[in-house]
Amino acid sequence: MDNNAAEQSIRPFCVGKKNWVMIDTVAGAEASAMIYSIAETAKANNLKPYNYFKYLLEEIPRHMDEHGVDFCEDLLPWSDTLPVECRKQL
């Protein structure tokens, strides 16, 4: 058993860490970790990360007046309701 897939997914983060000196706070590091986690989960679910983030940033504000978070289920990377533009051609 090996962890090549996990190591390959974090490689860009490790290679670029010297360029990210602006992340000098705990909050900045936590925000960065969340973004990378979403991006890598999108990749693992055969989504185009740019298109997926664009969709999220357009869709979430439409639900800001709602009291519940039921809409979040449809935004998850494995949801069947995501637009075709977010999916990679297989």
C-alpha cells in the first residue's frame, strides 16, 4: 500500500510554499488550507477547479437570505446537480 495519490495532490502546495509569504497569520493559513482542500476535492471528483469555484462564488450569494443551509448539498463536488461546465470531459 502506498500514498502516492495523497503525496501528488499536495505537491503543488509544498513546491509553492516559499512564494506564499503573505500567509503570515493563523487565519490566513486556515483560509489557504480550506481553499486547497476544496480545490483538491474538486479535482478528485473530476471537476474543473476554476469553473467549480466560479459556480460556488456565483451560487452561494443567491442563498444568503435563506435561514437554512439545505442548498449546500447541491454544491458539493459529488452532487449530480452541478452544471456541466464544472465537469471534466471523460
